[in-house]
Amino acid sequence: MNIVLGLTLLVLIAPSLCFPVDSDKTDRLDTDVSLRENRTAREITCRGEQYPHSGFCCLNCPAGTYVKKKCTTAGSSGQCAACTPGTDYTEHSSGLERCLQCTRCRSDQEEAVPCTPSQNRVCQCKSGTHYCLPEEPCEVCKRCSKCPEGKEVRTNCNATANTVCGTKDSPPAGTESDSSSSIIALAVVLPLTVVVLAVIGFILRRKRSNENRGLSVNTETPSDIPSTSSPIEMQNHHNNNESQMQESTHLMQAERSPETAGQDSDDCGLGGSLSNTATSSQNSLSSVPYHSTPPQRGSPPSDRASLASAATLEDSSELYSLTPLQDNALMDCLDEFYKVPIKSRIRFMRKVGLHNNKIDRAQANHPGNVEEQFHEMLLTWHEERGQAADINILLRALLNLDHRLTVETIIEEVVKNQFYTKSDVHLL
């Protein structure tokens, strides 16, 4: 009887042992279910401080926590778990399912601010051995300089400034000795400058007087005036002579080329500024009026720079800022910024305000994968900004980096896909 029962059980179990379950088919079914859930989550639009899940919206977990278990009813927060101090963190409320890893200080850095569940670690160059100037990106700390022989340390090296050296016998900069030297130098240079200008003015005055005497050869002299003339007639005659001399002077100026106008052979190469100074001095001393015309040498560099800047603004004025047509439009369009050239992405993220530590962390989390690095940078920037995250901030930063074609392409895509619409306000 036992033998018959054992044979019966063997017959029933044998088919399942001979034909194993198709694990690939099971994995495909699980993947299809996951894709359907993700697609449903993307189709749901949730307001701020919420995230989509299973066709409804859940409340974000607060800063310093992550979503350990998602909610089962709309409007609830699910189960939140705290981040590990010194290991990971979240600075803002979010729907992240894991905390962000704390930044690790490099070998040339030291911890300035520790990592807490709601704040990332802040690193700085090792004080006393390394430094990085505040205006520099600080991708690598520089070693502090050592003072050479014959000099001594005036200011010690710290995290943001290099060592300052000075001669042992000389007082520090800004002391009374430096002030006295400056006063003595000013007292010597200023009188010399006045003397040089006076000599040049005198030479130019003599030259102008000689030219004016040459012009007056063919004019009437006071001796030509009859001695019987009245004082009024003599005054009129003098005025006529002055008018003729002025006309002759203007004719000579008209014959001069623009390159030589306002500049004489006796100006010793000091340029038109000294000629104008001497001319104004001569006008106050000479009895013959002289009106100099400044040389026309084209527009100055500052004017040309203004014209170039105006042309750039005119080109940018054709671009208009964008208005979202739905909530979380920016999150859905972040992939469009993969069009930013790889070599410009780090500068771009710094331009929009992402801290260098966050950039370093993204590169360390995804070594060799530039796409994943850039994706984490964009997500971190979006999380830090929160409600203030705006696509127009990203577009303006690209324009400032001279990536106008990339801006036009991104605007065209997001408008065509009906995530945004153009407003009537210029982007710049």
C-alpha cells in the first residue's frame, strides 16, 4: 500500500520537476507592470510639496528624511525615514526614495561644516598647507608658498589666501614710510609736469604768433590809416583786420589733413592732448582768436564695444521667456538640456548657482559617465531651488555662455511638445 501511494505522488510531482518555470517570462511581466506604474506616475500632475504614485499624489517627506514606503491614499505622506548623520542627507522636502550621499573632502581639503541629515558637508582647503582664492573654482587646492631667503612671512597662509612675504628690513605695506615716499614722489613729479607743460605751451604760442604775422603781411597796417581819421574809423579798421586774419586762419586749418590737424612738429610726440592745452593757453594770451578743431580719428574703442554689446542685445531680444502650461513642466523637460555641449556643462551648472561640491559629488558618483553626472547635477539644482526653479534661469545662463543655437533648439522643442508657451517678455 505504501509503495502504491509513493508511486502516485511521484507521478504527480514529476511534470513540475521536468518543466521548470520560465523566469525570463516572469521578469518581463514584472518589468511591464513597473513601466505601467511609471507611465501612470508621469501622467499624474501633482502640486508643490507632493509627488505622484499609483495614480494619485503623496505628500513629500520633510528635509532630512526620505520616502521609505509610499502612501496608499491620496494626500498622505506615507512612511518617512531619517537620513544617516555624516553619511547622507536631503536639504529640502522631496519624494526621493533614498538620501543623497554626503560630499567627501579631498586629501587636500578639510571639513568646514559637518554633514547632517538636512545639510551637506562643506569642505575647504587645509589651512596652513593649501589654499584657494575665493574667486577661483577650487577644483584643486594650491600649496602654500614659502618665503625665499632674505624675506619673512608677513601674513600666514590660510584656506582662502596664500602666504604674503616681505623684506625683513622694510616695513609692511601701508605704513608711515610708504606714505612719506608717496608724498615725496608727488612733490617731485607734479612741479616737473607743470614746467614741461609751460614750455610746450610757450613753444606752440611762438609758432602760432609767427604764423599769424605771416598772414598779416598783405593786410593794411595802422600806418595806412590817415592821421586825420576819427577814433571810430580807426576802431572799425582794426575790426576789419581781425576778421580778415580769422578767415585766413580758418583757410589754413581747412587745408590741413585730419591726421595733422591739432598736432604740430614741435609737440615732441606728446599727442593731441598737450596741443589742445597749449592752444587754450594761447587763446587767453593772443589778441587773434584761434578756434582749433579736434582731429577726427574714428570712434573710440569704448564706443565700438557699446555698439557690439547693443548688437548682441538686439539679437537676444528676439527670444522670449517661457510660461509653463502644466505643473512640473521643468522636471519633464530637463532631458532637453542634454543638448548643452559636454565641454560647457560644468561652466553652465556653475552659472546657474550649483556649488562646486555638488558638481564634484556628481562626478564622483558616476565616474566616466558624463550623462549621469549631468543628470544628477540638474536634479540637485532643481531640488535646491524648489519652487523657484525656472527654465528661464537655465536659458539665460546658456545665452550668457554664447550658446544661442542651443537655447533656440530647446525653446522650439518644449513649445512644440506643449510643456511651455512663449510670453510677451524678452528673455534678456
